[in-house]
Amino acid sequence: MRQMIWIAGWLFTIRNGIWPVEPQHHVEAGQRDDNHAMGGNRRRSAEKTLKTRPARFERAAQIAAEIDWRLGRCGSWGRLFLEKYMAGYSFEKIAKRHNLDVDTVSYRVGKVSQYISGWRRKDVNMAEFIGKRK
């Protein structure tokens, strides 16, 4: 769940294909880390190109799309989650904005966090998930 909360805080950046933390000594896919010209056998260089890792923005875009898909299945509760962790609003401010009590907002945000977390997508929709978890 902590990973999803961290990702939610950076979701705008990740949606734009930018991973928030630049790894040290990072080389974009398809680029060489030395300054030598690519020479030699063209077939060999073509095979190497096919084996390169995806570009850095691709994984970020895939993660953002997955999070957006999962949050989309949460309806209005997903928007509460984004207000809390992406916009940084307090539970009190969110409750006031949506005419809810603080405990309700906290509960809904917690359930969304549970629903969107995990390696795989849930097999049930949000309503069924809440019913199973009571």
C-alpha cells in the first residue's frame, strides 16, 4: 500500500512518462554508455537493438495507466484517494469539500488503497471487494 501512496503523489509526473527518481548512471534504451561509434556487422547491431530494454518512459506510462485503470474502477472513492495523496489535502478538507464526515473519508480512502494495491488486478469490482472485506 505504501508504494501506491507514493505513486499517487507522483502520478501527474508519471502520467507524463517521467519516473520521479533518476537512477545513477542511467542510460536510455538503445543508447550506449560509451562514445564509440557503432561499427561492425549491421546484422549484429540490429539484433542488439531488438534485445534492448524498453525506453525509460514506457514503464512509467504503463504504471500510470494501470493505476488510472484501477482508480477508475473505484468511482468517486478513487477521486477521494487522489485528493488525499495526489493533491495532498487533509481528510478534514476532503470531508468539507464533499459534505462527508472525516471518518467516512478515511474509511473510503483506506478501502481504495487496499483495492488498488497488489501485483495483480482484483477479480471483483469495488463494491464486491468491500463486501468481501467486511
